[in-house]
Amino acid sequence: MAVEVTVKLFAILRERAGAGEVKLELPEGARVRDALRELGPLAEGLPLVMAVNREYAAEDAPLDSGDELALVPPISGGEALTAHARVTGEPLSRDSLAERVRDPRAGALVLFEGVTRDVERLEYEAYMEMATEKIAAIVARAVEDHGLCAAAAEHRVGDVPLSEPSVLVAVSARHRREAFAGAREIIDRIKAEAPIWKKEVEGGKGRWVEGVRP
């Protein structure tokens, strides 16, 4: 069964296509990368950011019939989007986050992964709106302060089983010194400032982990 997708185009992409959107018919099980392949030279040579149904998405994101795929070229200053933050109840993907910060200018990419250890699972609760805004501000500040090419951070809420990631930070920079410093600052500030709470659960019993005042 075919998957019918509307692809929204902007700026240079719209000019190349001669239209603001195109319709694609893709095979069942198609992903964003399949749509990009189908578009061929239209998207060639641009560091694009993709969004599916108005949510930023990686190339391995699945597509369903009726989905709207937007291709976002570099914004007005000529720079690619450099900062990303998300708080979600879904499992986190290392590969997807790393793809968000890949940049042709970068000679270093650092990925930090915080995982559940020692206990059966962790339960995370967050003031979602404030946590998302706070993490976004932390990431944007790190990009500016350390001269990063790009940076991204995602934090999971809800149940996080043993060995699964609860927080990911990805950073790209021209050199490793800046990349490591930026990643370290982002994760340290998230743990200190974002309104997110953690409960350790073992054998059906839970204990809130003692925190600090932001």
C-alpha cells in the first residue's frame, strides 16, 4: 500500500521546484530518507533540517499517508539551525540526535548519554514546558559561549528501564576541546537547572532522589 506525503518547500527549495509543495507517493514503511532520495537533486547540497507534521525529525523517522514533510533550508543568516532541545516520553535515539548536529565545518562530534544504572528503572517527572524552554536556553548559550557548530539535548520523562538513556547531549565543533567543553556545560546545567525530578524504583518500591535548589 502506497504512502502519500505532502512535501513543503521554502526559500531556495521553493525556487528550485517552482512550487511551494510537491506530492510524493512512497512505498509502505517509507522513512524521511526515502522522500529525500525521491526528490533527487532538488535538495542536493543543502544542510537541511526536516520536520514531520511540524515536529523536527531525523532521516530515519517513519512516514504515513497524509503526513506533511517540511524541508527547512538554512535560515536567513546563511547558518544552519544550531540548537535543539526536547523533553519527551518516547525512547531517545543516539543516532538521530547525532545527525542533528552534524556539520561540514565540524572536526569533532561529542555525544553524552546518561543511562539508568543500579536500579530496575527510573521514573522521571518534569514541568514539561519550563524544562523544554530551560534546556533550549542552556543549549543555545553553550553554542554561543563555546563557538559550537551545533548542539542538541533531549531528556526523557516517564519510566526509563535499566541501561536505557534518560538524557542525551550531542555537540559538534571545529575542535575537540570546544566540543567536550560545550557538552560538559550542557549536561551539568541541565542537571542543575531544569525542573526534572527522578525516582529510583526497585522491587516495586520507589525513592525520590534528593536534589538541589536551582
